[in-house]
Amino acid sequence: MVRSPSMRNDANSVLQARHLTVAECAARLGLKACTIRKLILTRRIGFTKFGRAVRIPETEVVRLIEVGFRPAINRDSPE
């Protein structure tokens, strides 16, 4: 299989990122571990398997926060 340069860049960024356990990821996001496991199961967050161990790159935690961010509505401005 020939990999494109963008695929190699994605792989390099994942390799350079710190990998968190499910519990560490849940603590960072203020969620329960079962919620993180559900995100993994539904493939809404990227993960890496090392044998039986599941690890989430910090880059995925940042991406999840950015995707879910919704700016506040300014109700003081005239319409």
C-alpha cells in the first residue's frame, strides 16, 4: 500500500502525541470512563490499541473539544 504524504503526517503526529488511558482521558474531559469507552465503541474518538490496552492520543482529546465547542450567543447586541 502506498501512503500519501498526508497519511504519513497524520501517523507521525499520532506517534509524537502522548497517549492517555481511558481513565486519564475521562478525567481531562470531566466525564466518566464508560462515556469514553462509548465514544471509542462508536468511533467518535480515535484510539490506539497496544495488545489489549486502549490508549487515546492527546491530539484526539483536543480535537473532540474543538468539534464540540459552540460559541455563546451575544444577547446584548441589537437585532
